[in-house]
Amino acid sequence: MTDPSKDDGDSTDFGWVDPDEFDRDTTDAVDRDTTDTVDRDTTDTVDRDTTDTVDRDTTNRGDPTGTGGAGDSPATDGYGSVPATDDVGDPSSPWHVPDSPVRAIGVAIGLGTLGIALVLVFSLVVSGIGTAIGGLSIAVSLGLSLLLGQYVAFGGLALGYLLYRGFDRSGIVSYLGVRWPSLKEIGLVVGGWALILVMVMVISIVLQLLGPEPAANQSAEIAMQNPAIIPLLVAASFLVIGPAEEVLYRGIVQSRLRESFSAAPAIAIASAIFAAVHVIALTGGIEGRLTTIAVLFFPSLVFGAVYEYTENIVVPALLHGLHNAVIFTMLYVVVAYGDEIEELAEAGAMLLPF
């Protein structure tokens, strides 16, 4: 090392400091800092944040850009990791994608209304086919109406919407939540049906006290006039009606609302849309139709709550099918054995002790 008391005036010696030591300091300290500290920060921290957090947000339900903005299309990768529906609606969740509530409601109403409009169109198609070939039997006409009006109208609309948003097959399965139900979920189906039964009984008592007469359902009227088709309607409840309606109104409408709302308002709005679109299947005055729509709102709440809890579209589909099947079965019993039931009821009344 150069003696600090001796300065030969050479500017390359930097005064008394040895050039080798100065160079070693700058290389070992400064270079090590920039390489180990700065580079590590940008690689491990920043890149990990943008990959794991931002991309995961935009992959699931509602981001067309991959940058965290609102929209109706997911990012172009990772469709198989759609989050649980309760996570989507929770603003504090990293899965939540902010979106306009007004827009979400508009999309939900639009999808629900378009679905029922397609049902009407296909009903006209079936009627036209019948007219063109000189008439269809009630069973064939009903079968075509169910297949076209449920699978094609409701199911096709749901599938088309998800394809429009960019989901592939695995993404669609994940978004809807399609899987075989567990024993616990089967128990929820039975428990949900029991709850609906109690709700309907209470509502019936209230309606008897208040007076408004519910409107009649066209399908029920057709079934009562043609009891032979009721077994077909029972089977269709599980295989066609329940799955198709639940895929659209719970799997699509309710899930779309969950992208902007928490569980309770999403379920309530979806249930209101579901009940309201049934107006086309009702006969009678406005008061009667509004009464029936109000009644339908409550079973729909149970369908929505079960879907929210299980995140499995098969569960509300089974519950919906069971609910309809029980109603059709009761209609069949009343129509086919009404006289015998009335006689048994009268005989039983005579045995009452009071």
C-alpha cells in the first residue's frame, strides 16, 4: 500500500489510495449490491406478484385483458382454475374482479330474458312442424318442446355465452361446477326439498288467509288433461327441466352476478329473474300471475343457496328435478285416484273422535 505521506503527484494514484484497493471495493461492494439485491428483488418479488396475483385474478370470471380490468371475458390461459363462487363475490379476495353492478344485473336480466324468448321461438317451431305434417301427438309435441326449449334454448344459450367469453371445455366445467354429487350433497337435495315443502305449505296457508288466487301453470293443466304423459314429465324433470334451467339461471345468471355481488344479493336477484320469466307459462289475470311469481321466488332461493354452498351445479339440478317430479306425481295421484282419495278422506273423517 502506498504511504500516504508520499505523493508523487501522479493523478492515477488518487492521492494516497491504492488503485487496486479502490477497484476491489467498487467491484465487490457495488456490483454485489446491484446483482444480489436489486436483481433479486425485481426477479423474485415483482415478477412473482404479477404472475401469481394479477394473472390469477384475470383468469377467472371477468377480465378480457389479463390486467385486472372488468369485462365479460377471462384471460387466455388457466381456465381450469376457476375460483369458488364465494371467493369471486368477496371484494377482499384476490380472486375478485371488480365490475359494474349495473352491468352485471343487465347481463343477468338479458340472459334470463333471452333464454325464455328462445323457448317461445322453439315452441312456435314445434307448432309449425305439427301444422306442416298434419298434427303431432301430445307426447311427441311435449318431447320436442322440452328438448328444443330446454336443451337448445337454455343449455345452448349458457354454452354459447361461456364460449363467447373464451372458456374452453375444462373452463366451462370449472365455472359451472360440474361433478358427481357426494353423499352429503345428496342429503342436501333431500333436505332442500323438505325445506321447500314446508315453505310451500306455509305460503299456501298465507294465501288462503289473504285471498289472492295463484295463476295456473300451463304444463300442470296439460298434465291434468292428459295424465298419461305425467310419467314423461316426471322423467323430464330430472333429465331435462332441472339440469337445463339450473345451468342457465344458477350456473350462468347467478354466477355472473357473483362476479359483482356477494352471495345474498346475487341469489336474490337471480331468483327474482328465474321466477319472473315463468310468467309466460302461467294463465289467468295479472294478480294471479304476480302471486305465482312471488311463490316461485322462494323455492328458487333454496336452489340458489344450495348452489352457492356446494358450488356444484348438479345439486340444484337434482333438487329442481325432485321438486317438479313430486308436483307432477301428486297431480297424477289426484287425477288418477281422486275419487278413491275423496272416499277415503270422507271415511277417515267419520272415525275422528271430534
